[in-house]
Amino acid sequence: MPLKEMEAKPLNRDHGYPLRVVVPGVIGARSVKWLEEINIIAEECQGFFMQKDYKMFPPSVNWDNIDWSTRRPQMDFPVQVKISGYAASGGGRGIERVDVSIDGGKTWMEASRYQKSGVPYISDHASSDKWAWVFFEVTVDICHSTEIIAKAVDSSANVQPEKVEDIWNLRGILNTSWHRVKVQASHSNM
Ligand SMILES: Nc1nc2c(c(=O)[nH]1)N[C@H]1C(S)=C(S)[C@@H](COP(=O)(O)O)O[C@H]1N2
Ligand SMILES: [Mo]
């Protein structure tokens, strides 16, 4: 579908003004910006980005042994999930960072943070916002059953502990251990 607007505003040059084609369900690389013409052709396009860029190779392939012709151009993308939540620390401390893992804590990515929708959060600005929840979100590809983990770091570098066992106490209070959510893939190809 042709696109002239983005988020209800006129499309800007960086994103393809005056005209961009958007291909739903397909990787962004195929949504051509600054569209000039469309050719209907019988053969697969031989352009650089179809033949020598967005293709998925197995782990054994590197820049020295790559043979581009052995794989198809990537068209669809895998299922994507938006992970969101809120973080808060005591005493008016800001939230320095929220880390999210989708492999049980082996690797982490940093979530984006905000308090007002669309306004990036700055953890050290002097404002009463620090006394309130900080929302976070990150979009990830998930293609098999896994465990999603989120942990926050506050402006004094306090970090949520990994396990409840590490902070066990008689009353069972202050259990701020990593929040874990198990996700079960339901598709047969996951
Ligand atoms: N004309 C043109 N369109 C293009 C590209 C390009 O280099 N030239 N890059 C593609 C790639 S690889 C991506 S990821 C998206 C990025 O779009 P965005 O800048 O709006 O996020 O544009 C796609 N469309
Ligand atoms: Mo891209």
C-alpha cells in the first residue's frame, strides 16, 4: 500500500517522502522509500537488497565463505512480542535502566522508558516524576517457548536480585527478585 503519512503526520524525507510503499507482514527492507516507479516482472528482482543483503544464513556462514545464491531473500518476519511493565524505586530514586531477557538471563537488552507517552524518560532530572512509576517497553522476536525476565536498576545502582532465596526474610517482605514470565509457544512450527 502507498504511504504518504506516518502517525497522522505527513511522511518526512527520512522515512520516504514524497511516496513510500509499505508491504504489510514483510520486513522493513522491502518497504521502499522515495518511490519512483513500479515494474511488474516475471523473475525475482536482481537488485542488491534482494540478492546480497537481507538473507538468513546458518551459524556456520561468515563473510569469507558466504554464497549469497544459496538462500532466498527474507520476506516475512518472525512473531514479535511487545514486553512492557513499570518500574519504581523507593525514596524518590529514578530508574536508571530496565533490562529485559528472553533467554532466561543469558543475554539482555535495554527497554525504553517513559512516564508521559512519547516522551523519553531521563532518570536524573530533578522532578517529582521520580516518585512515580516509570513505564518500560521493548519489542522482541520470540519463536519458541521461553522465559521473559525484566529487572530494573535505580539511580543509586541498586538492582533487583536474581532469586528470592538471596533476600529471604522472616516476614517475606521486600521480595524484589527478577520478574519472570514463562511464555509457551503454541504454533506447531515454533
Ligand atoms: N529507497 C529505499 N528504501 C528503503 C531503504 C533504502 O535504502 N532505500 N532501506 C530499507 C530498509 S533496509 C529499512 S530497514 C527501512 C527503514 O525504514 P525507516 O527508516 O522508515 O525505519 O527502509 C527500507 N526502504
Ligand atoms: Mo534495514
